[in-house]
Amino acid sequence: MSRVNIATASRYASSMAASRQHVSVDLDAEVASILRSHAAEAHLSEGEIVDRAIRAYDLRWLVARIRARSDLDEDAAMALVREELHAARAERDAA
């Protein structure tokens, strides 16, 4: 196992930095290596890579939940998620 310390101040939302938390995560050594490699290739911090991965996972979960509750197909559910995501970001940016 490899311990990865994740402390980020997002370059995309510096105003959000105050609400971020430092987290230590134990990862399989191979997974930690993959994380470091992706971060280096993208010129991002490891924390930003983890943040994006979790948000992407959560988005897939949201699409599955919407589809389970409605008659929407995958494309329609994704369109609805994108609309809601844009609205939430616009609301956040306006605050």
C-alpha cells in the first residue's frame, strides 16, 4: 500500500479552496503510481485528479439514479444531468 496525501487548492475555483479538506488515502502501490502519472501528464495535482475522478463517478451514479426513476433513456438522462450541472455551476459562480 502507498499513502497519498491529498491537499489541493483547486486552480479552477480558488474561492472554494477554503472549503477543501486535507485527506490521506492508502492506495495500492500500482494505483498510486497511476494517480501520480495522470497528475504529471495533465499538469494537475494528485488532489485535482482524485477530485475529478470522484465527481465523474458521482455523475454516473446520478445518471443511473435518474434513469431508475424515469422513462428516460441514457442520452436523455445525460442531457438532463448536464442541464442541472450547468445550472448548479452558474448558481455557484453567481454567489
